[in-house]
Amino acid sequence: MTTFPDLNPPPRLLMGPGPVGVDPRVLRAMSMPMLGQFDPVFTAYMNETMAMLRSIYRTNNQWSFLIDGTARAGVETMLVSMIAPGDKVLVPIFGRFGHLLTEIASRCGAEVVSIEREWGTVFTPDEIEDAIRKHNPRIVAVVHGDTSTTMAQPLAEIGALCRSRDILLYSDATATLGGMAIEADAWQVDALSSGLQKCLSGPPGSSPITFNERVAAVVTRRKHLEAGIKPEGFVDGNGLRIASNYFDLAMLMDYWGPSRLNHHTEATSMLYAARESVRIALEEGDARFDRHVRASEALCAGLQAMGLTLFGDQANKMPNVTGVVIPKGVNADGVRTMMLEDFSIEIGTSFGPLHGKIWRIGTMGYVCRKENVLICLAALDACLRRFGYTAPAGAGVDAALTAYGSA
Ligand SMILES: Cc1ncc(COP(=O)(O)O)c(C=O)c1O
């Protein structure tokens, strides 16, 4: 019989655009014993998780819970439940994940209209307003932080624009939740979804979502319960049934809400992970956002001191991921491979129009620390040298140390 060795993953420093290193507290939480999904201890954990998600999204939304699956599962849940076939959906695209939103929205039967911005930039409120006037959508779906370009789209003005016209606004906050302040209520964003594996320092596999009563009303009209669990006397909604069972927000609301109507089996260990990830982020509070900004500033100072060029409009760059232009003539994959094999550090490649043009360096969550920024710069300096690009000796680490205020 073939036997296979024990798992023995090397201890990598994950400084790509996610996943990143998991906080040891989260790993410990994941090793806690199983509970039945309707055990009162477990349902109390579910309620606590909901309460913590309201805090991290800065919302009073009752409906703040987890979708079992990676961040994309949260995106699909929101879109398949909010969009009825034929609905007009406006997607402003400024990177790979805007294209993903258009793709998922069109699979949901939406009439998708999109506007595009060059990668490395974001939209002005006027550009969004013009598109809204022109297309009169029912829903606007926009990425908050597009990991592919490192840019964050400001949402507050878009929220106000949508609310004043009774348009629903959904945003994908996978790259930003836990790394940048998100103000779901103040910005008037009706629905948001995220993932654990970036600034929340958890493993991929759970997607925290939140949505308000405006979205709940749309979804509830589409509520059609599974025959085998339908309580006596329940009357289905008169809206079109949501096309997915697993991602049916109406049934998920009953599972997470007081009726605790059976749906899937909640992914117990992932709930432990999400609960602990968010608990850690809330304990740290706003200092967490400052930590990300400081790391970004130090990393950028270091890269520039090495003579490298930062990618994109720096005024709208996310603090948790930095794009750096690959110097001419340097073997991009060679450098990344050497970083991995010789230093055990992972940095990110890029997609689409940026492929082969930039690397993406993440400073997210648990990994976002001074020593990691310094080690990454030192390693990059050494690898670049081997591949023919010589930065002024020690300049990167020196500039980062200065940015951190070290003597
Ligand atoms: C902005 C954004 N949205 C969605 C996703 C999809 O997430 P997942 O791979 O967890 O499904 C990602 C992943 O990198 C992302 O960065």
C-alpha cells in the first residue's frame, strides 16, 4: 500500500496579497472540540460572532453573520440573493475583482452595465453619478479594496448617491476588513462581504457578511423554504426563488436568526476561527489601522530608497498591500522564486494587464509587523542583486527603519 508522509508545511512568511500567516490564537481556537450546531453553547457562539461582526463593520445591522466558504462565497451569496434575473446592476471596475462582480452578476441573470477605470486608479463620485444617471440601475456592486491593483475605492459618497436614488449598494470588502476602517452605516452601504485570510489573519474558508433591512426586505420577498423543513402554515414569498440553495440568504437568515431553522451544518471550526479573528481585531481597535498605515509607509519608503517605483495612485492605495514596479530586465519569477526558496518569503505576482509588470507585497493582519517589513526589504534587496538590479547598499532597510522612527 502506498503511504504518504506527515504534513510538514515549511514556515513561510506570507507577504503576498493573501492568504497571510494565521494568528496563533486563531489556530488554537480551531482546535477546540466540536459542538452540535443547535447546542446552546454553540448558538451562543454564533450570536457572539454576529455581535462582533456588527462592531467590525460598524453597523447596527441585525443581519451580520458568516457564509461558509471563501470570500467568493460571500460575494455569490449577496449577489445571487439580491439580484433577480433582469435587474440592472452597475459595476464600476477598477481591477480584477470588479470583473469578477460582473461575471457573477451576469450568471445571476442581471443586465450588467459596467464602467472601467485604468488599473491603479479609482472612480470619482462624479463618474459614478454620471453612470447612475445614464443607466438607472437597481443595484450598484463595487469592490472596496481591489487586491489586484492595491487600490481602495472610497465608498461614502457612492453610498449617499445610491441611497438618495433608492439604489442598493453592495461592496466586496475582502481585502479591507480588519485593515482599514469600514463604516457600513455611516457610508450607507447596504451590504458588504469579506474573507478571513487577509487583514483578519484567519484561514480562508469563512466569509463575514452584513446587510441591512433594505436588503433583507428584497430577500425575504424571495423566500421559498425547502419542503422538508417548512414549518406548518408557512407561506412562500411572492418573489422569484433564489437560484442557489447553499447561498440562499433568506434561508440563511432563518438559520442564523431566532427561528434557527435548519439549513447547512455550520462549519464549526471555521466559526471558531472567525470568532477569534474578529475578537482579536476588535481588541486591538483603531491601533490596528495605524499599524497597517505605518507598515505601508515604511515598506514604501524602503522600496523607493532602493530606487524602485511604487505602482498606482498612492493617494488611494490600500495600506495593506503595495504594488511595486518590476525593474526592467529583471526576471520577475526568478526573484519571487528566490525569495521563497532562499528566504521562505512569499510575495505576490499580478494578474491581467499587470502580469509581469508589478509585484504585490502584503502587510496584512498578523504579518503586518516592523520586523517582517525589514526582513522582506533585506531579502528583496539580496534577490534583486542576484538578478542584476543593484540598489544602494542597505538603503531599503535603512529608510524603513527611519520611517518607523528607529534610532
Ligand atoms: C477583493 C477580493 N474579492 C474576492 C476575492 C476572492 O476571495 P477567495 O479567494 O477567498 O474566494 C479576493 C481574493 O483574493 C479578493 O482579493
